[in-house]
Amino acid sequence: MAEMDLAGQRPLVIFSKSNCCICYAIEKLFYGYGASPVIHEPDELPNGQQLERELVALGQQPSVPTVFIGGSWLVVQMRS
């Protein structure tokens, strides 16, 4: 799975979208703690649709934001 390869790149990896305000807030949260995440935006990548399908297959619905810390998936629960 491509997302697992990308998720293991660095200690903190975030799958985001360029127009997602919740994704932006999560990125800023980690930056505020001094972290330097790798951010992948599937909507900006050539294989982005495949990455989104793989994230959904993990159980992440919607596909972003998805956060991996140390290669482990951090479940982010969204409530309306």
C-alpha cells in the first residue's frame, strides 16, 4: 500500500487536502508544538485518487485528515 510507504517516511506524516480547513487546523496544531510533519495532499498528487482509496480502505472516512505518528495511524474522530 502506497500510503503505508509514505507514512513511514518520517516520525509525523499527515495526509491532507489543500482546501480542507480541518486539515489546516491539524497541521497548525502540530507546527505549534514544534513538529515538522511531512504533508501529503492527495488532491495535488498524480496518484492522489489511489491514495484516497487506500486511506478509506484503512477505515478513515473521510480520507483526510489522516495522521501517522511513528508509522502508526492516529485515528482522528470528526463530530458535527
